[in-house]
Amino acid sequence: MPFSSGKLFALLPTVGTLAAAGGAAALAIQIYRRPVETAVFVSRAALLLAGVREETCDVGNFPIHYYCTGRRGTPIVLIHGIGNSAEIWSSLVLRLSREYLVYAPDLPGFGKTPPAPEGFNIATHVLYLKRFLDSLGYPQVTLVGNSLGGWIATRFAIANPERVNHLYLLNSAGLRREQMNSPYAVDRAAAQLSANHMLGYPRPLPGFILDAIVRVSQMPAYTNFVKGYDIQEELDSVLSQVQVPTTIIWGEQDKIFPITCAYDLHMGIANSELVLLPDVGHLPQLQASAKVAEIISKDHSLWL
């Protein structure tokens, strides 16, 4: 599974604006020393300044951190991928919350949610997603998952079809491993290659950014999941069991999960819709948030 360097890329367009506002030297030092943390801080600040609530719910004496905001209707729940946290959805949250009720939790072991005592595997993530949704008290939700989050959301929808009125898979993981093209970021060279595969970034990244990618790739939640990847429950043999309406949104430039994965998901899930996004990589919610929001809103408006 790839490290999602999306947090770092989410920060880059913001740097110039902040520097122009003043404190450029202090900002540069902070970015250099803690680029991932700075990217998360910027995204979190944008959410809170927009009135998004930051909360923690207790599920069986286990805390799950999440953001929530919005108005009405069936909740939209956003599930992030490996190496990320709820802040990766910040742009999409702000767009969707103008009309809809939106939740974005941190998966166990990521962001502000601690590791689950049961370990790092798909079954555990599905269990805690169910507990989180139970705590919200809604009979049905719309699930949106990117990468690992799509894998988790699909497994949840198979086990609990009555709880999901629509499933959105954004460059989802979960198909057989031989389709993946994902270098493990053990050093700067591998980190650069991983970033290129994810977003098609055309220029070399600074060394301090590459070092940050390597550090995050060494997180226990990441390394333990990767170690157990071969025994995870892959989706190939169970796609026919997905009985909920499903929309597959795929960035065509994703080199981690090639476009063949999108076609396999589409063929395997009956009555699914496939939307391809040109010039978009592994993180459509970052690179094409307006288009993703438009796609979700088109369907979700029917359920208000």
C-alpha cells in the first residue's frame, strides 16, 4: 500500500499565500522542520475557520476523532486512505457542507485516533467504522472512500447493505496486489517515485519533503498494515456481493492503482457507474474536489 503524500501536496499551493501575508521566514522554518504537521495544521485551520466542528466520540471506551458539519439529509461519511487523516478531505468537506451533512473521521492509528487494540487490518477498520456509525445514530449513510478507505467502505457495504444508500469509491484499494505499482518509501528515491506515482508530480521534491514521506511511511499504523497486506481480505472474489448503488470515481493518472483497477471494479459491481477524471492522480478529493463534489451532489440531492 502506498504512503499518501497528499497532505504535503495540499500544503504547497497555500505556502505562497501565507508567506505573502507575513511571517515568511517563520513559516518556511516550520514547513522545513515539520512539513506533514504543517500541512495538517493548514487544512485543520481552514475547516475550523469555516465553522466545521471537531469532536471525539467514545465507542466502547475507544475514542474516534472526527470533523462534522453541514445541514440536512442522509449523512455523507468520508473515509481516508493509509498514511492520511481526516484533513485530507478538507476541500471536499467545505464544498459538500454547503448543502449536506458531512462527517470525516480519523481511522484508528491515524490522525488523532489512537491505534485499535485489535491491530491493523481491514476487519478491524470495518468494525470501528460500524461502531462509529452506530454512535452517530443514523439508519443510513452515504459512504465515500479513497484508497484504503474505499476498501474499508466496500467491505462495510457488503456486510451492512441496509446501512449504505450509496457507495463512492475514489481510486480504491482492495484488488489483487499484482495490479499495484507502489514503491515503499524506504529512502528519498523511493519517496520521490511514490509521489510521482500518486500525483504525477513533474518536478523533484525537496529533500526535506522526501524525508517527511519516509518518516510517515514508518508509522506503526502504516508498517503494520503493510506487513499484513498479504493476508488482508481482497475484494476480487466478493465484488458481486456489493448490492448498493455504487459510483467509481477514478483519476486516470494514478500510477499506484492503474486504470485497469477501475474497470475491474466497474465490471465486478453490478449496476455501478464509472467516472474517469483525466489529469487527476490517486487523490481526486484533492486534485478535483469541485468535480467530485458535483458528482456526489448529483445523486445525493435525491435523498434530502
